[in-house]
Amino acid sequence: MRITFFLSVLFLLFSCKENDRKNDLELKKENLITSKKSLEDFDLFFKKFSKDSIYQKERIQFPLKCKTPDENDLMGEKNKTKLINISNFEYIDFTQDSLAMKKETDKYTIEKKEKKGYMIYSRLGYDNGIYELYKFKLIDGDWYLIEIENLST
């Protein structure tokens, strides 16, 4: 009788712990799925960012870092960084990028590369020296433009 009681208590203890472990795993999976769902899709974001100038300003982290070649550097090895405030920011038109290779002049291709919470959107010239990088960062689940490198020659 004592053995039966002892075995029953052990069985209850282990089954409760197993249920707790299952519940913990389910909760962790649920949290992971929820956090992934809350991350903004870059392509949907970029489509709106490209067309809407007001939305574009809202989704830029100001002051915006803008790197350009230093015109005083004859070797072309140094860059200078300029900070752009919201008051002197000008809308960046990305709407025609898909047609860039069909243009007569100033042709360029587009590349997107994702790197650990960042997206690099590049305009790379076709025999013309265009080299522009737009660095976007995922901040609290939303994409923001945080830096521009215009190293075109």
C-alpha cells in the first residue's frame, strides 16, 4: 500500500513537471512567433517610403549621416561625413529605380543585402561611377533610414 501511494505521488510530480515544461516551450514558441510577426516587412515599408515624402521624413533617424567623397583628397581615399537635419532634408525619389537600366544615360542596378537587423539598399552604376548606399536599421520592429553613402565619382 505504501509503495502504491509512493509511486502515485512520484507519478503526479513527474507529470506536473512535464506539463510545465511543455507549457514553457509553447509559451517560448508563441513569443518567438509574435516577435517575428511584429517585425516590419522591408519590401512593404520601402514601397511606401519611396512614394510618400511625409512618411519618408518620419522614417529617417535625424540627424542623418551622409558620407561623400572629400573633394580636397586628390587620391579619392577619404570621405567626409555631413549631418543632415530634418529642416534641410530633401525627398529621395526611389520610384524610378526599377527602370534605371532602361535609361539612355546614368544607368544603375539595385541591390538589397540584409545584415543582422540592417538592410543595405544600393544603387550601383553601369559604367558611370554611380555608387550610393542607403543603410536602413530595424528599430523597435520598424525600418528607419540611418545613413547614406554617396561615393559616386
